Amino acid sequence: MKYKDVPGFEHGTPESLGVLLLNLGTPDAPTPTAVRRYLSEFLQDPRVVEIPRPIWWLILHGVILRVRPGRSARAYQAVWTDRGSPLLDVAGRQADSLQERLYERYGRTVRVELGMRYGNPSVSDALGRLKEANVRRLLVLPLYPQYSATTTASVFDAVTDELRTWRWLPELRFINHYHDDPTYIDAVVASIRDAWEEKGEPERLLFSFHGIPKRYFMAGDPYHCHCHKTARMVVEALGLPEDRWMVSFQSRVGRDEWLQPYTDETLKLWGTDGVSSVHVIAPGFSADCLETLEEIDVENRGYFLEAGGGEYHYIPCLNDDPAHIDMMVGLVERHASGWPEMTGEELAVEPAWGTAD
């Protein structure tokens, strides 16, 4: 069953619960034009770049969007598949699996829709489909385990901006992190153990999280702390000593200082030190994408090996692994607790959206 193939909702059907599953986004194609359009939307978000708008507009349109789309398009071409964008492909499978599991338990009273913060399917389009499905209760699940204003809060902005245009608002609940959820930690631990069973235990385990400017953290963003707590809970479950693991941050851009240590510099140093084997995992990403498939598995692999390091292995994201879907089902059930779809109460029958009695 595809998440878009749930039996249709018609005039006079019962109210329902909508689950809006969200990730960052992807270009529509691995071309400079599509990448430029995607980057323009992404980098104009004031949550992502906290620079006065007039100054940033000049930098963005005068420099970045003239230079970066071509370079980024080549990187996307390296990871693009016959199914299109890796991120969108994985996210679609996640939504399919979540919808199937919830449909088995609750029938057509629960509807899952997939949206991307930037690009397609857009937040507006995904919410529109939920609106047409007579959703009266809305649970928003951004697939960012660790909260940051640059990601989770930006999703909140997009959702509420769209809802501001609606006359009849649904009840709204928003999941803003799950970095220390036991089922999430268990799923990450299981993925590491599976890798070790296949490849053997490495000398070092590196947790690579997407970076943010250090000044965002100093202004109160809890992301840095959430990342470290995730890693700490995982290594406690694995029983790893302190000298065998580290947290680092990747994907920095610009001249500002970002959260440290940096992933690329750490791997270069480990290579120079002759570390015999490294496994790298990126538990802040819920689906494999450009930053994991190209930056970690290709670019950073090269840094480590060229510096003299030994064996290098990237542990894939949780993607649509059953344990990951189980975690999502648990999050939905816990955060939707008390709503009639979860309790089996009889649902009200309301007019379809935009109709009059």
C-alpha cells in the first residue's frame, strides 16, 4: 500500500487524524537550475541563515547562487539513482511503511502525508491533501531527532504559515525532538551492532552530526547538547570506553566558527595517527542523502584514507528499517494519546472542507 493510496475520503466521511511526516528536502533534479531553485528557497530561510536580510540577499544572489548550484549539482548527480533523489526515495518508503502500519491498527481514521521543508512535495501541498481528507486532528512529525531552530523550528514556521490561511483549523500537536527516545536509541544501537557483526568492531566509532554555527548554540539552541546526549546513550548501551568514540560535526560553510570538532579534520587527524579502522554513523539524519552518501561515505572516506588511515566503513541511516518505523509508530501513538483515533471513540461526521450544510 502506498501512503497516497489510502481509501479516499468523501463528503460526509468521519473526521480523521493526520500525520504530517517531514524532512529537509531535495532538488527536483540533479541539474544546476533545479539545485539553484532549491538552494534559493533553503538559504532564504531566516532560521537557517541569521544575517540581516539586505546584506544576505546581496551575498546569496550576488555570489552563492551564481557559484554553488553547479558544484552541488555535480554532487547530486553522483548519488542520484534511477528512483530519483535518495532522500525523497527513502522518505517515500518511510511514509508508505508508517501509513501501512497505522492503517492496519486504526483503519482509515489515520492518514499519513509526506512533506519537505524545501522543495517538493511542499508543506503546503501535503497539508492541502490532509485538509481534503477531512483531518480534524494534526500531528506534525519532523524527522529531525535532535532539535534545532534551523530545522525543527523552521518546520513549525512553515506549518503555521500555511495554517494561517485556513479558516477552520485542526487541533495541532507538534513533536519537536526524540533524540533520547529509548526506541530511537535502540534502533541506532542495533544498526551499529549489525555493522559490527558484518565488518567487525572498529578501533574508533565516530558520530557525525550536521553542524550549525557556534553562535546559534551560544544563543540558546539546544542542538549541541541533544547530539551529545544521543551519542552518550548509544555508547552506554554498547559499553564503549571513552577512547574509542567521538562526536563531530560536518557540512560547515562560510567563515563563521561552527560546532567543533569538525568531521573532516577529525578523520584527517585519525588517519595521520594511523588509526586502523573507523566506522562513521550519522544519527542526526533519518534518511540517507547527499550529506551522508557523498560527504561522509565518499569525501570523508578519502580524507581518512589519504591521511594514512586503515579500514573505513559508513553505517547507513535508519532509513525504512522496521525498527525505525516501529519508533515512528510509537511516537505517533504517544503524542496522539487521548485523541479519539487512539481510544476507539466514535468519530464525528463533518461536512467536507469548503462545503455548506
